[in-house]
Amino acid sequence: MASLKFCTDCSNMLYPREDRVHRRLLFACRNCDHEEVADNCCVYRHEVGHIPSEQTMVVKDLASDPTLPSTNITCPKCRYGKAVYFQSQSRHPDTRMNLYYVCRNLECQHRWQS
């Protein structure tokens, strides 16, 4: 499971950086000179580049995406007790912030919004 790493010197978030000379993955602070070698060479990135209500409901593997936060909300369809969620990325001024949920039950994967 993916996790966030934080700088031991200044408590800012560490970002992945490639060390091409030694061919390894590092986590580096953008505020100070702190770096640490990554214990896992996987970097996850999830970008929703469209309005969720239009196209996100087509994506099949949102329930197993390690970059999305998880919550203990109950699925209205299968009553499973866990879901992942993300918020609307719409920049339209008339659009209110919506949370979109996806059931973590791989047999259900029901999608709904708040």
C-alpha cells in the first residue's frame, strides 16, 4: 500500500526523485537537502483529468487504486463497509464540491456521490 513520507528535518512531504548515477529511487525534500533511499521502487500517480460525473464512472479499477484515500462508509448497494473516494476536479464556478465514492468490494464496485 502506498504511503506518504515526510522530512525528518522540516516535516515537509518528500517527493520521489530519480538518482540516475546510482540507478535508484530517492525521496527528497523540496524545502531542505534531506534525501532518503526508497524501500519500494513503485511510484503511484493518479490524475483525474476530466469532470468525474462525465467519465470517471467508466474506470474499472478505482476500488483497488492505492493512491485514493479509503473510508469506512457503507456501500448502499451491497452493504460492504469500505470505499475509496475522491472529489470533483471541476473548475466550473457553478459546480459545488462533490465527493465520489467507489465500493472496495471487488465484486460490487458500485459508484455513488455525496
